[in-house]
Amino acid sequence: MIFLRLAKKSDIPILEYWDKQQHVIDCHSDSGDYESHDWTWEQELKQNPDYFNTYIAENTIQEKTIPIGVVQIIDPFHEESHYWGEVEENLRAIDIWIGEAKNLNMGYGTEMMRLAINICFKNPKVKAIIIDPLASNTRAINFYLKFGFKFVRFKTFGEDYCAVHRLDRGSMSVEQ
Ligand SMILES: CC(C)(COP(=O)(O)OP(=O)(O)OC[C@H]1O[C@@H](n2cnc3c(N)ncnc32)[C@H](O)[C@@H]1OP(=O)(O)O)[C@@H](O)C(=O)NCCC(=O)NCCS
């Protein structure tokens, strides 16, 4: 059973460990220099919770709870770095990754995404969810398409060439 809970300071070692995994590095930048990012998890977890939340996905099997991945949900209009540039109000943006390669393709990502979409749309004001996978990350793009996300446009964020997709409220194609 997968749950999402807010990340806390004691999760920083595992978040940093996951940052070193090749599939995590590969999904975060075209240049492969994700490991040298100019922010720390300490700063990331202190972001304004109204606009920026990091969740740890945990899997509970026979009373044992194991952290398996990360979901970040931000309000791209209000978020302080304005990473998304000019966007409408009342959107949410999601980033998601499984921490260790051995946990890929087990169905965990699907469950995490389903929970994340639920969190976003629980707020009745939220119109749609946007995502920005690297255009080269076809595996993640296919993963998002199955939820009903639709391609919007290509956009360069920093040095990364991304394929922006959007899921409007009510367009979800995986059962909630
Ligand atoms: C994208 C990502 C989060 C998807 O998570 P995941 O757990 O690997 O995905 P899932 O296992 O839920 O689904 C992927 C495939 O696994 C298979 N699968 C699903 N449930 C399964 C199960 N219970 N047992 C075995 N395989 C299963 C399916 O074949 C599914 O493919 P399909 O959708 O074509 O049917 C994960 O691949 C990841 O972390 N990738 C690297 C980081 C990344 O690219 N993040 C996106 C940044 S934009």
C-alpha cells in the first residue's frame, strides 16, 4: 500500500542518496549535472507550504514501511523562484521520481501519481496540473499520457528542453 506524506528533515539523507541514482540524474537535466544543483534539500523542505510541497512515497508491506520515491507539488503561479515563468493562476505542477532503480516498473509510480493528482484536485480552485518532463524522457511522457495528460508545447527551462503536458480537471483517464 502506497502513501504520500510530507517530507521532513530526517528524510534528507535518503533524498540525497536518491539524487545520486543515475535514473534520477537523467530525468532532471539534459546536461547530466543535476547532482551539482545550487539548492539544498534543507532549503527545499523549508519552502512555503502554501506553494511548494515535497512528499515522500512510502510502501507498507506486512507492517514494514519503506520510503520509495518523491512527489513535489507546487503552485507555479505563486512559487518563489517562478521556475515556470508566466503561467495562469490555479494550476499545480508535479514532479515525481522513484528513488531506486530496483523499484521502477512495479506499479508504484502509477499509485503515487494517482495520489498526487487527488491532492491537487482536492482544492476546488485547481483547474489543471502541468508537468515538464525532458522531451527526451519518453518513458515518463508515456507514463503521464496514460493519466490523460495532453502535450501542450516544447519549452526550454534553463538548459533543459522539456515537453510541457497538462491534465485538466475532469480529464483524468486512470480511475481515482
Ligand atoms: C516515471 C516513473 C515515476 C514511473 O514510475 P514507475 O513506478 O516506474 O511506473 P509504473 O510501474 O507505475 O508503470 C510503468 C510500467 O510498469 C508496469 N507495471 C505497472 N504496474 C505493475 C506491477 N504491479 N508490477 C509490475 N509492473 C507493473 C506497467 O507495464 C507500466 O507500464 P504501462 O503504463 O505501459 O502499463 C519512474 O519511471 C521514474 O521514477 N522514472 C525516473 C524519474 C522520471 O523520469 N521522473 C519523471 C520526471 S518528469
